[in-house]
Amino acid sequence: MKRNSLILLSIIFAIPFFAACKKDFLVRDNPTATTDEKWWKLETDLQSALGGIYAGLPTGSLGNYDYMSNCRMHLAGTTDEAVFRGNYGDWQTYPVGLATSQTNSVYEIYRNSYLFIRKASRFLENYNRAYVEDANRKNRYACEARALRAWYHLDLFLLYGPIPIVNHSLSPNEQFAKRSSREEVIAFIAAELDTAAAGLPATYSEADAYRMSKGTCYALQTLLYLNAGDYAKCAEAARKVIDLNVYELHHSTDAAVGNYASLFSYSGMINKERIFFRVRGQKEAFFRFGPKSLSGQATTSPTAAIVNTYETLQGKTINELGPDSIAIYQADPAFKNNRDPRLAASVLLPGETFVNRKLEPFKVGSPDQIGLTQSTQTGFWIKKYLDPQDAGTPWEGSLNFMIIRYAEVLLSYVESLVEMNDWQNPDVVRYLNMIRSRAGMPDVDVSRYNSQASLRQLVRRERQVELAFEGQRLFDIRRWKTAEILLNEPAKGAIDPATGKAVIIEQRKFNAARDYVWPIPLVELNANPNMEQNPNW
């Protein structure tokens, strides 16, 4: 018998190891329970099946043990903003040039994405069998499934480049799927999202706020077109999100928590900024990112590169200051509390007291000593999504994880205007000021940022600090073609007081002829004679 391809195994059979049961898998979603004729009967059946499609959405940190590579904040460890050293996952192999087509995350994300594409396709092929009293609600379920299928295709496209389009459950004679062209993939995803948006509401009640909506579809189109380099369509999609008048930048109602910090805490978990999120997607955030002295694992440690990017409260980068000031801010990033408040909300710094612990990474014998197993590797810790409320049970949090939020859409819109050479459009400064003001930063100095080149620099920096550790950085440095510079430098941490020099964690290596996309998994290449590998992998 011919060996089945990875796509076939994922889409038709769902669980590859049950190959002997392949006939049953063609007619059943649950091979041990029932057939299609018996399953697709009730609205509760549709709700259950739809929930299974949502189950593949990304988490922020590990918490879904069925899909360990689906943790987007750990993806920061493949970029210049962090170093990954968890005892699970393999993100540390990417920035040092050791990832291959056999790397587990390369295989797992590819396989699981197609598994959820299969689930969505099966839903769309069978949902009409079920009785649902409200026909509009039944149609909405189908539109949610379609939008989710588009999302999984988009995620694959961003990571691997053009991939096979799968818009139905593949049969055995379709097992050797070919890669679609770049243009075909973009057109398919965009069209699926248009179709889904037409049947989805703009808003839901809080209980259903996680569901795919019109705004989610338009936000995904914004992400698609931005990374495809189609800035006109990106701006158009972003304007659709803006013009819904559903979303807004979050401002805290808790005087003790800043506007920006509140977004990533329980005080601001319910907000109008979230567009696409996973419920309890940060279940283990405190455990995975927190300091060892607070029972955390510090799996992903911020680098000096991101810490040194934050401006001063006067709107100056530290590199715009004199040499003496640069040295002061590098040694003491929070010097006189004169930094962009997003730094304090996103990164724990040496000497800071958090919950009830003073963090002393350079003190010998400290449980948080730099370089120890399950301790910071850089002298910094991710603070975003670390709510002190979770300190007692760091693996049992209930914070949601925002996959896309309104600030990202605004930044994508602004970037598109700048790249189209429409940098004088008043929306550029307007939305940058809204984001900066919410964070507690001064408005854009238009006397300094008065050209396409200068505004491009500002927009990229603003995107870096606003979205730090949220999973977008990899795609940003790929799109800007800056990865070949940023990831061919040593990864550095905090300044060691004993030496006065930054700790060097690793020398990084990025091959510009290869590393702007991930490889197609070797198992897929071996099984599918029609599959082509990405260049130089």
C-alpha cells in the first residue's frame, strides 16, 4: 500500500496511527462513536464540532499539551526580542541556524493546522444535515468554520510560504496535493474571509465574544495583505475594521494599573481592544514566564535588543542621547523611571521587586541567578500577562490570549500608508498619537518625523514596543527583510555589574537565502511526490 502523505493523514484520517481504520475515518468524525448519518443531527452536535475547530487557536504560553508548538509568545525566542530555554519546544534551534525539516515544531504546526482545516471542511460539508431552529444562527456557525479555516491557511502561509489549498475533505485519490501559487493562496484566504464576514455579526455578548466576527475577518485580511506586501488592500481592510466602530484602545478603569498594563491583567481582560483571542489562552503564563523564585520557569527571556528599543518619556531613543546617557540607560533601563511605560508593563528588570520577591539575577546563590536552569538567561523576564493574582497557583490562570488586537490593526494601517508613500496622510500621526498617548508617551514630533524614511523608522519601533512578545515580531522582521541583520548578531542580555558589559547568550545565524520561510516537513516530502521543498532547505 502506498504511504499516505502528511496532509492526507491529517485531513482524512485525523489520527495517523489508526491507518487500519481508514475506511471508518472517511465517514466518521469520531471513529469510536458514530457515523455522519447519526452525528450531524442536532444543534448541540454542530456546537461540539465547531468547538473542536476553535481548539487549534494559538495560546500565549504552554497550556494546551495536545499542541505544544502552538504557544505564540514563545515564538519570540526565534527573533531578536527574546531567548527561549524551556524544557519543551525547540524554538532555540531557529535563531542559531540548527532548525531543519525534521524539527518537531516544523512538523507539528504543519500537521495540526491541516488537521483543523480538515475539521472545518468536514463541518462545512455536513452542517446542513443538522436541525437548527434559527436558520441565521446555523448559517453563522458555518461562517465561523469558514473563517477559522481561512485562519489556519493564513498561519501556514505566514510560516511556510505558499502551501496546498484545502477547501474540502480530501479523498484517497487526492492525497498528493501540490502547493498552490502565492497568488492563489492569498486570493483563497481573502475570498473565504469575505464570504464569512458577510454572514457574521459585528458584535457578540460577552459569553460569545471569542467567536469569529466581521471584525475578525477584516483583521485577518489586514494581516494577510500586510505580509503579502499589498499595502493598498491592507489599508482597505484595516479601514473596514476601524469603520465598524466596534473596537477602541483600552483605557484602564483601575487607577492602580496603567492603561497599557491593564490590557494584560485581570483588571482589563474584558475590553474593546481584543479582536481575536483564545479563552484562557494564558492559563500557564505565570508558570512559564515568571521568575524561578515565584515558582516560574522563565522559559523565554527578553534580550537587551528589545529593552534598549523603548524611548525615554521625552520621546527620544537612548541612541539619540550622549554616550554617557546611553551607558546609564543600558546599565539601568529604568533610570529615574524615565522610560516608555510599556517597558515596565512588558519586562521585569534586575533589582525590581515583583509580588514579594526582589529579582537579583547577578547575585550568586539567588534562586533567580542568571543562567540557572528555569531561571532567566538574560537578566530580564517577560512581565506581560504576569498578573500577581496568579502567583499562588501559577499554572491555573484564566487570562485570555489576544491573537490580534485593535492597536495592531491601527499599526498595520499606518505602516501601509507610509509604505504607499502616503506618509503625509493625517491618519498616520493621528493613530500613532492615539497609541502613544494611551501608553503615556508624547505625541509624534512632526518636526523630526517628517519624511517617509523617518516615519518608517518610527512605525517599526512603535510596532516593536507595542506588540512585544505577542507573536508578531517574526513576521515583522521577515516582511521588512531585517532578520538577516538582526539575527546575525549575538543575543545579549543585561549589563553585568561585575564586568560592566552585557551578558552574551549565544551567537545567532540567519541565512537570508533560506530562513525567511520555514521548511516543509521532511515526512511530507517523503510521502508526497508532488510536494516541493522551500529553497535551500
